[in-house]
Amino acid sequence: MRGGVRKRGKKWYYYYDVVIGDKRKRIERVGGNTKREAEEALRKALDALETGYIAPTKTTLSDYLNDWVENFIKVMRKENTYVLYKKMVSMYISPLIGSVQLKDLQPYHIDYMINELAKVNLSNTTRQLIYRVLHSALERAVKLRIIKENPCRYVDGPKKDKFIANVLTEEEYYKILGLLDINTYNDYLFYLILQTELELGLRKGELLGLEWRDIDFHENLVIIRNNMVVIDGRIAVNTTKTEESMRTLYISDELKELLKNHKKRQIENRLKYGEHYQKNIIDGIEYDFVFTQENGKHIHPIWLNKKLRNLIKQAGINKRIRFHDLRHTNATFLLSQGVDLKTIQKRLGHARIQTTFDFYSHVTMEMQKKATDKIREILWWQNSGK
């Protein structure tokens, strides 16, 4: 591909021809104040074309993001991710900067969006997610050679809120267990769920998506492969959150026995309810869930939250504990018993150990204090009497 330069008035211009469909079109741009500047600008333009960069059209950011969500995220990501990203685009990004043409998008537009989001009653974590969605979409545009570079790279995104988990103490946990009447099915089921959760530290969706095929009673193993989620008010079952989340966990003999007895009870319930025992068919697939209502129907995630909230209130525990916080309680218990972070990372299914450390840094600091006390005994005990 060839082009040239020429002087028009006081400015030097560069030009080149491109073929769009079956038509040839001449592109001409200002190159600078001198012939040399114009020739350099021409060289860069031709180089960009040869490496695949596509001259942008008058597409707005909003149009591009909608296309990205519908034709990339919807196809390549899980349904709950698609719904979340679509919400971030439609509610926050497009109303603020969506009218800007993609080719004209600059870092100051991104900065404006971040500043405007700071005025809205959103958590820093949500604002960071909005920024990450835009950053990811524009990275895709760079890969497709729609834009030359991602303007988000020049703007610092919102910082995520520092996370400190609300967890139960051992005393509080046993206090909650003591409130359950295991002679009633719902309390019995929740007792089993609590014991499973506190031993394994599963995400709520992983727990509810657990099937009998996932449990190896002979080897004391549980395979985590499903994730039950609520999408636009309906139940769906996906694969786990990440590849690292698909994991195999060893269980205690005590939990194994609880689960074996529960399987027998579930079979008895199936016989008891007969034709009224419900099958769990979700999106055309039948699931054999471990944790179900007495009539066989799956457990809705909201039930776990409500049940735990009521127990927390009955126990007089003045903490805001969500069901997800039981996962953090599990990790805290493990750390307090000296289990290393790498093992906890694998058990929790975190993709990066830094995530594990960030979540539980307040606990590891207590462990550091204990370590300091131990080394102090070695280094300073001889001088203690002097």
C-alpha cells in the first residue's frame, strides 16, 4: 500500500488509498507543519494498516458495548456474567459516556465516568466492577484492531473496598447449632448444611449444586463441579466460577456418615411421597441434588440466608452474618489451627493466593503475632533474668 504527502496552505497532509468492499477510498489527514512530519505520519498510518488496525467508523461507545455484550460475553461467558455485565453497561457506562464515538474516546472520558460514579451511592467494589467491565470491553476492541489502544490504561480505576470478613466464633457456631431441632426436617437439613459448609467452606451455589454423583464415600472425597445461581429470578446451574473452583475435597469420616445417613433418608422420602416426589429438571437437565426439601425439590439460595438470619437473631449474636460468611468462618478456623494459606487457597477454590491473603490478612496478622512470641521465647529467654 502506498501513499504520499502534499502541502495545502500552511499545513502538510498525507494521504493513502484503502479498499472498502469493492470500492477504493482515499484517506487524507493533516500530517504536520513540515514535509518530514507528514512523511512520518504517513509511515505510521501505513504501518498501522499493515498490522491490521481498522480505521474506526462513527460507532458510539454504547453501540460497541451492546454488541460486545450480546455477541461476545453472552456467547463466551456464563449467563450470570452476561446479565451482570449487561446491567453495568446499561445502568452506568452508557448513560455517562455512551454517546462518545469509539474513535474519539479518551482517558478524560473514563476519568469523568469514575468521578460521576463516585457521586452515586455505590460501593467502591461496584465502581471497580464497572471500570473493569469497560476496561475488558476496550481490550477486546484493541485485539480486534478497532482501536489502537485502551484509554483505560491511562486512568486509575476505583480502589476496591478493603474486605474484612464477619465470622462466627466457635462458641457462636455451637450456640446456633443448639437452637436447631433435628427432629423437624427443615432444622435437620440446615444442621447438615451447616456442618458441611463449616467443614468444606463452599460457595453457596457450590453447596446447593452438589449432586450425589459428586460424593465418593469409599475415598472420602467430594468433587465440586456445579454452581447453582439465581438469574433474573430463576434458578440455573452452571459450572463452577473458575477452573480453580472445580476441585476435589477430602471429607472427615464424621461428615461422610452424616451424608450417608442423609442419602438413606432421602430415599425414604422418595418412597414416602411417591409420585409427588419432585424431580429437579433445570434447563432440560435432571439433577440429583444432595440437599433438597423433604419432597425432593431443590433448595432456593434465599432460604439459606433467611434461615441463618433468624438463627443469628435468636442466638442474640450482634453481627451481620450472611451465609457466605460461613465460608470465611471455615477459612478463619483453618488459619487459627495453623493450616497454611496455599492449602486454604486450594480448598476455597481461589484462582490466586493473593485473593486468599487479602481476604484473611487480619487473621494472618494474629498468626504473625503468635509467631513473634514463639521466636521471642527462643531468642530472649536467656536474657529475661538479667
